[in-house]
Amino acid sequence: MDGFLLYNSNMFYWILFIGITLASWIVSRRVERKFKEYSEEALPMTGAQVAEKMLRDNDIMDVQVVCTSGFLTDHYNPATKTVNLSESVYNGANVAAAAVAAHECGHALQHNHAYAPLQLRSALVPVVNFSSHIMTWVLLIGILLVETLPQILLAGIVLFGLTTLFSFITLPVEVNASQRAVQWLESAGITDRNTTEMASDALHSAAYTYVVAALSSLATLVYYIMIFLGRRK
């Protein structure tokens, strides 16, 4: 019976792994295509100017907009209160750059308004960082010693469960930031009806990457749980 459960857990994992890997590839290609397409739709303001205006319009004066290296490395850092924009977004005067810049400012608005999911995610960051450093080793040792010390694998599952929880909490945070971004872009007159739809489409495409990541984490968590239940004495 234990061998049957282990065989099924392995089959379950590989089927999900292949499916999620394929989905991740499709989503990644779609995001690249959308951002390339909407980078060709010009706007009169650069991403940096859009970000600075969005912050000012919302009376946020203590957040800086800075340029960072890399592609799609854009992020908001609540610890330093900085909106970090990649070079192409910071200097780009197009729909894609405006959408990304406004999205990151959406996180600044969440921080300023004490948006609950963002606060919860921020509180989990140190815990998840700690978990990620030891989780792989705990899981590996736990699998090797599951017959004699199943508690080690259980501890690894708990650690991995925290990272999975973090992935799912990230979803409403990202969706809400995109909603704030799109609404502001249109209300501020940065985009018209046509380019607002483009900005919304770009951000929705990017959001799917977080969905795939969350589902991948959940599938892996279920796999470890099945190993624990299938091989435990």
C-alpha cells in the first residue's frame, strides 16, 4: 500500500510538473509578447514621470522613484520606500512602461493605506526568507529519513507551506496594485480608452505569472504531503 501511494505521488508530481512548466512557458512568452507590443505604443510621459506624478497625485511625498538594472526587475520596496523601475520602464515613454510604473506605485499606495494583504505579505517576508534558506535541506533529509524520523519531513512541509501561503497572499496584492494603476492612468488622462485597455491587458498578462507560481508551489506542497503520508510508518 505504501509503495502504491509513493508511485501515485511520483506520477502525480511529474504530471503536474510537466503541466505547470508548460503553462509557465506559455505565460512567460505571452508576457514578453505583450510588453514588446505595447512598448511600441507611444505616450507623452516616461515611466519615471508617470510614477512621480501618480505618487504626487496621491499625496505620497516620501517615496522616491529610482532606476534599476535588468529586464522586468521593477518592484516597490516598502523598507526603503522606493519605486524601483528597470531602465526600459524608467526611460520608456510608452504604454508598457506606464503600466508597469503605475503598478509599482500601486504598491506604494497600498503601503500608504495599510492595505491588509500587503501588510500580511510584508510580515511574512523575514519568515519566508529564513524558510527558503533551510527548506531544501530539511526536505531532502526528511525524505531520506522519513521511515525513521518522519518529523523532519513534516517540519520541511511546514516550511514549504509558508512559502506557498506567501505565493497565494501575493495574488490579491498584485491584482489590487494593477487595478489601482489602471484606474489612475485613465482618470489622470495618461491613457485614453484604447491605451487603457492595452495597459490593463499587459498587467493582466503579468498577473498570470503569479498564478502559475502559486499553483506550482501548491502542487509541490501536495507532493511532499503525499510522500509523508505514503511512506510514514
